[in-house]
Amino acid sequence: MSRTAIALEPEAPYWLGGAVEVTPHIDQKLATGGAVSPFLALDYAPARKREGPRRSYGVDTHPVRGFEVVTLCLEGEARDAGGPIKEGDVRWLTAGQGALVEGLGSPARALVDPALYRLRVNVPRDLKMSPPRLQRFEARDAPVVALGKCTMRVYAGDVCGVVGPVEPEVDGTQLYVVDGAGSIDLPLDGEATALVLVIRGTCTVDGVVFGANRAFYAPPGEASMQVTLAASTKLVVALAIPTTDPVVVGGPFVMTSATEIARAYEDFLHGRFNATGGRPEAYASDSDSSAVE
């Protein structure tokens, strides 16, 4: 048996930092309703050739608490306070009890805006106030193995015995990229929600064709999904265990109650989040920390 894919309708694109057009695939109603739990947001900005010179871009510094943020560069190069994020590199932020996000940018001299995959993953109540942590890995750190006639690059979790370099906050969280063509069985954790984004090419599931920049999900169930990939198709597959906790969103904070949201704002306004430059080695185990989203 194979899991059934449920299509996600993309929302209207928005501009990140006034320069890169990003397509969101999960709206807040879906994120808080439990159907795609524990995923909160999935955004994708495809690589675009610049028509002329322009300033570098970025987003304003802002606080985060209570979830994880995954940034995967799939083409080109982006930069943050910790340095470049090149093709195949991943940055995994556990916001925990609070981190200041200093923004993600691209140099003005770049000829192409980078292709960026951004995912937000909720964490259970008992992990929301854990120490923040930032993990950065280059493409070469993520093992690549064969999956049928395709290749599979594993960034997080144990996928068919292949372990990625990232250590997610929640056991069972996985992230991998499939590249190639042909009919394959995507390996899935039977207890996890699966979230798949087509980066290029087409992916067919049970006769339904998903093209580039289209996403679908599958609730927990079977341990695989049969898909057929056209020539030179690339997919990003994320899996994570659903949480049964209430999901309360207050701006950049995701907690389980309005009281916890109010406390997050209070902590931020009283300077209990402290910027340190976005480098992994700058993180401490106390409440003062920062990161780059």
C-alpha cells in the first residue's frame, strides 16, 4: 500500500526583503488546524535571473520562539551573519526559548536570486523553552545514496539507515532531497506527516501530476509513497511527528496559549533576547541568544 497525496494550494506570492518573490504553501488556518501538523509554514523562492543591478536584500531583525526554522539553498548563494549559504547548504534553527533573527540576504553583485526552501516546524509544549540552537552544514556534509535510478541526499534524521548531519529537536524529523527520474517508493516514517515540494520537473502520484513549485502532504500511515518522476525532477521531502498540543500563533511566536504568547512579547520587550551575530558558536545555554532565519 502507498500513502495518498493531498494537494496544497499555493497562496499569492509575497516579497522577501523587497527583492525575492516567495510562494507560501501552508496558510495559518491549515497550520493551526492540525491537518499538516507539526508543519507551520512552507515557502519557496525559485531562482530568478536578475534583469539588472540592485541592492542586496534582507529582512529586518525579529524575534522567534517555540518552533524550528529550516533554510535550504537549492541554487545560487544566499548570505547571513554567519557567512554564505551555497547550493546544497542547510541552516537549521531551533528557536527554543527565544532567538533574534537577523535576516537572510543576497549580495547586490549576484546575477541570480537564490532558490530558497524555508520550512517552519512546530515542537511539543515541553520543548518550546529549550535552549536555542543553530546548526549549519554544507552540501558535502549530507550523505548521498541511490534510490532506484535517483539520488537521495539526507540532511536530517535516519532515512533507510542513512543518517543526516542535522540533529532536529524532535526525534523522527527527517529532511531529504530526491533528484532523478523513474518510478520509486519514497521512504516515509509511518508515524510522521509527510510534506513534499516539487522543485523542478513533475511528480505523479496516483495519476495526479504535480509540477514545479507545487506541494502536497500525506498524513501518517503507510511507510512509503509510490511516485513517478519525469526526467530531471527534484523533490524536497520533510517528515515530522504530529503534535496534539494547541497551536497559538502570535506574530513571530508559536506557543500553546495566549498567556505564553504574552510572556514571549514581554521577554522580548524587556531585552531578554540578545543578538550575537548568528554564528553557531555564539549560542549559550542561557536565555540570551540569537540566530539568523
